[in-house]
Amino acid sequence: MSTGPKSVELPNGDRVPYSVQRREVDNPRLTLNPDGTLAVVVPPNTRGDRIVASERDWIESQYESQQSQLASLLQRYDDLLGSFTLWGRSYDLQVKTGNYEISVDGSEISIVTPEKESYLRYLQRKLRDALKTAVRTLAAKFCSEVGRSYETLTVRSQRTKWASCSSGDTLNFNLRCAFLPIPHLRYLVAHEVAHLVEQSHSDEFWQVVQSLVPGYEREKSELQGFWYAVHHNPLWVDLLD
């Protein structure tokens, strides 16, 4: 059972929306989502608002950390939130009716579909194709350098990760990776290819990553900020809703 959205006010005046779910759990659980909302899970007959009130210091700490990383990222890159972001660049999205077509002209992306309401599905499909092509190209290069190969490569909407390397040498990439600048995508692909050599994040693993993408530290450190940014971008939220 869940309750409708409420909000908790922080000492600085910010309000954090939250929702409460009652489940058969032993202890309450609070999670600050990447979009800045709070998910609260409580045992039956437990008041969620009291749990939220008792954990306000923790909520404030997590929220301020998230906002700080997001603000720092926005100082270094284009308008990641107000426009449609693709490969780290901001575009104005123009939606028209007609035969299926997508084109890029300067800072404008034009999407044409027979029905205006279907443009998100079309855009999602084209993004998936473009991302898969980009990842395959990078993965082929990196696999050649380390003498490894993968079995399958997938692109899908994942809830918690940019990418992963699962058992059976399958490389999985989040569709949200198309939001990232190319250097950050290169790092992610190198990271997952390195897992074909070493599964754990050992010293050997990071040596492989360094050999594939020297000086990767900045891209690695900015990924969390981009994760928050893509979840605050209204067009990307609609795209993957």
C-alpha cells in the first residue's frame, strides 16, 4: 500500500517530495532517488511521516550532496536540464507531423512522425540504434586491445546503473548513456570491457582501464552528476517514463 506524495521541508527552505509504501519489512528504509524525490518504505502500521521527521538530518545531508554534485556539473557543461541533451550537447527539439524522419541541424533536432504523440517512441528507437552503434564501435576497439570478446551487447532502460558486464560476457548499457558526452561514454565502454579481463575492481582492473582510456579520472568522477542530471531533464524523463 502506498500513500500520495508529500514533502519535507529542510532547514534551508528546500522541500523534498516523498512517497510512503507499506510493506512486510522489519525496518523502515529511506532512499533519495536521483530525481531528488524520497522513497520511504515502512512496516505495516508505521507512520511514514514520523520516520521522515526523525531522519531529517540524513535527508538533508543526502539532498545537499546530490544538489552540490549537480550544480558543479552544470557549471562545466551546456544547459543539461532545459533542453534535449544528446552526447553531452544541448539541442532544441522540434516535433512535426509527416513521414518518419529525424535530422540534426546545428543546435536543433527535428523529429517527424505521422502522429505527434508517437515521437517519443520513435526517438527512443533511433537513440537505441545510435547508442548501440557507438558502443559496438568502441567495444570492438577496446576488445581488440585487450584480446577479449563479448557474447552479447544490449541497450535498455536500466534503473540503477549506466552499464554492467554480466555473466556470460554480456555487456549491458543503459539507454541514458546517449545523454553523456562521448569521452564519458568511452570511459564506460572501457570500464565494461575491462571486466572481461578482471571481474573485480582490483588493481589489475584499473590498470586495464588506464591502458584503454588514459586519464579517465575526470570522466569517472562526473558520472554521478550526469546520473542526477539525466533524471532532472524533463525530456529524458518523458522519454523513459
